[in-house]
Amino acid sequence: MGASINQINLSPDLFSHQHRESPHDLPSASQLLTSGGDSRIVCNADGQNKYGCLPSPEPDVFAYGSSTASTITPGAFTAVERLRLRLLRAMRADDAASVYARELTRVRTELGDLCELSSPVDIIFAASGTDLHLIAAQLANDATSPGLLAVMIEPAETGSGVPAALAGQHFDNRTALGKAVEPGAGFFGGEGIEVVTVANRAADGTPRAAAIIDAEVFALVVKAANSGRRVLLQLVDVSKTGMIAPSLNCALELRRRFPDLVNVLVDACQFRVAPSTLRAYLQAGFWVAITGSKFVGGPAFSGALLLPETAAQPLRTHVLPPAIGDYSARADWPAGWTARYALADAANFGLLLRWEAALAELRAFRALPEAAVKSFVETFAMKMQQRLSSDPSFQLLPVPAIDRRPLVNPSSWDHAPTIFPFMLRRDGMPLKREETARVYTLLQQENGDAGASALAAQRCRLGQPVQCGVVNGTPVSALRLCVSIPLIVDALGASGRGPEAVIREALLTLDKTALLTGAIDEPQAV
């Protein structure tokens, strides 16, 4: 049976009159890439989403902002367009929901292969990392026991909508499947969930000692578990500024003490982890949330929750609140899960195409020799840290060394930093948050003559400012320069431009940042 527009389950504003008259047609690839998510991926009048990214390639931008979001690369866009054409052909003979289910099953299998998962893992797809936290909290909640306690790292390092999602509240004014909702409003299943945050940075932005973070987390979890409450503990690997918290020792010990009450959700939504690290988390019984944007380089809004067999088995019969149907389609959940049968048999082609883009990037990345990746990432880190430490326009934000012991030995590329947070300084003083935000915005524009016209005209992208405390009485934020899979493939791939070109453009991005920092109080100069 042919597919109808209603079955496709896309926002009505995606369709022109011609689309409405053509039941076997689909919107363009660019339009689909901005569907099936919340308001954060809706494009403004300039065609950009909330993160300043277009739904089509921008090859002329120096893209070093993957800790926030990524713009789709030309190669990934080609893969998306091929899949879109395949969907059109398939929908001549079958309904949209069935086509979507088959393709998402393929994506689920290939994602597991590319992650080199050797043991059975159930994968639940969702539009974003925030959606994944909402789903995880509902899975961890149990109406037959006292209210769930969710312990998380501060939202500035994870995501502003995460506390609401964990609490069972709507975190945006529309859901992934297009329903208008009230942000902050709870839904059935969220009652009784308490969310507590633990800071991983001090008031001045310096990292708090790991032992202090662990002690706070440990006390919260032990108190709840001793009273019979279930606990969902978020372990961030890595945060927006590249930190891991709490420590793996802390999480492992809490799981050992309370195996029936404590679940650990590894927030790896940056996906800056090697397959060996991912496998170690799953083998420890942890839940792992990843996204295909950020480090992977796919367009924003492609999430997946990975559950090892030991964790998935008792959850497959879990009944979830009906409101989950506003966020998930049936095929987003693995076969055999009770929850999927309460969901609409709908198609979220936007989510599917965004994951297709992410898989295209992962395929190219996994083809590279591990040793070469490790060497490049370490070299990139050394060059960026040298530059950020030596330029008076910058001040590196301290980040503890990545430490995943005792679970993972530090031998793979993911033990080198790939996010480099820094504050801006002028005349020895840090820029205010609003000034840093202005620099961030101007970096992405073709600026006028600010003393070096070619450099000023180059569009660059860094990670959005992250609030990082108060320095000398001034509230400050940090920008973030990041390496990503597309950049690594460009540096090392057979058709890439080589390491020198990637590092040179990163340094030029910092050159323009310094230029703007010195001129930000002179509007006519920029």
C-alpha cells in the first residue's frame, strides 16, 4: 500500500502544495534533516538552527565547534540523498512506517558493527541526548518503589534541558514527533522523580577535586539506596569542557554495593570514546547514551541508548507512560520490548537520515589505522594547548587528564583531549559573558576589515560559550575548539588534505578569535 502524508508524520510546514498532491514524494534532504526533532533544529530566517548550523554542507567554514553541533559534510549529504531516493522507491510498494522500520533496523545493526560490539546490545533511538535522558529516567523509574533519585553533573557541563528530562518533564515547546507541549510540565510517570545536581567546577571555573565530587555523589546515592529508593546515576564521559565525572571507581563501587537499585547512565553524547571504552562500559552493565552529531560530525539530533543484555533483560517488559509516544516511534525501540507496542507505528525520516549521515562519517573513521588516529589526536592536542597557553588573548580552562581506570587502560586515542576550552582576555582581564558571546557570533560571519581582511572574512566555528564561573568579579564563559571525526578523516584519509592543513586552519581560527577579542569594544572595527 502506498504511503500517505499523514503516515510520514512530518510537520505540515515541510510540505508545499506540490508535496501534498504527491503521496509518493518526500521533502528535500535539507528539509528532512530539520524534521523529527524539537525547536532546536528548526531553522531561522537565515536558514540556521539554534546552533548556527545549516542543514546542508558549508565546506568554506573552518568547523572546530563539534562540542556544540556539526554541519553535515558533503560526503554525508550525498549518503543522505541516496537514502532519501531509496525511501521514495520503497514507498511506492510499502507504507512509510514499514519502510522506516526496515531501514532503522539496518542502521541499528550497522551502528553495532561500527562500534565493534561483540556482545548483544539493545539500541533505542531518540532524537537527541536530552530525549535519551528522558527515556532512561522512565526506564529506571519503578512505580512499586519509592521515587527515583537521578544524580547528574551540573547542567552547564551536560545540557540545559537534562534536569527537566530526567524529572519526567517536557524540556522544549515541542516534542520530537511534533506535538506542542508546555516546557516544564510533567507527564504521567514523572511524579516522584527527584533530580539532584553535583558541580564539577568551583565558582571560579577551576575543576573541583575528583575525591570531593565522588564523596558528594557517594553520599547522595548511599542515602537513597539505603532507604530503598532506586537511583539513576549519570556519569559524564566527556562533558562540554572535556571532563569525566564522577570517577569510574565511584560508579563501579556504587553498582557493586547496590546492584538492584543503582543504574549508571554514561552520558557519552559527545561520543568521544573508542570502541574499547564503549565495550568496557557495557560489559560493566552501564547504560550508554551516544549521539551521531558532536564528535562524529553528523547533523544535530541523532541519539541512541545502548543497553547491555544484563540491563536490557529486566527492562524489556517495562511499561512506560503514554507521553513517551510524543517522543518515540515504534521502530525506534528494539523488537521484543513491551514499550514499543504502545507507540505509534510512525516514521521519523529526519532521525533516520541524520543517523545515515553519522554512519557515513563513522565508516570513514573506522577505516583509519588506530595508531595513526592516536598520533594525530595527540599532535593536535599539543599544538592547540601550546597556542592557547602562549597567546595573551586566551586563558586555557583547566581540565583534568582523562582517566577511566580501573575500567579502561589508557592506550587508545580517546585518552587524549579533543575539546579545548578557553576564556578570552583583553588587557589582562577576562571578557564578560556577553562579550564572549559576541565574539562567538562574529567568528561565523564574514567580517569587515579588522586589520587583516582575508582572516576577518574567513568564517569559523567554535563550540558555543559555556558558563564557567566568576573570575575577579566578572561572570565568564569559555569557548571550545574541538577536533572531530570529519577533521581526523580530512587529516588522515586517502582523499584528505593532510594533518598540516587541519592544524593550520585550527590555528587560523584562533587567530581570528584573537583578532575579534582585541576589537570587540570597537563595533566599527568588526
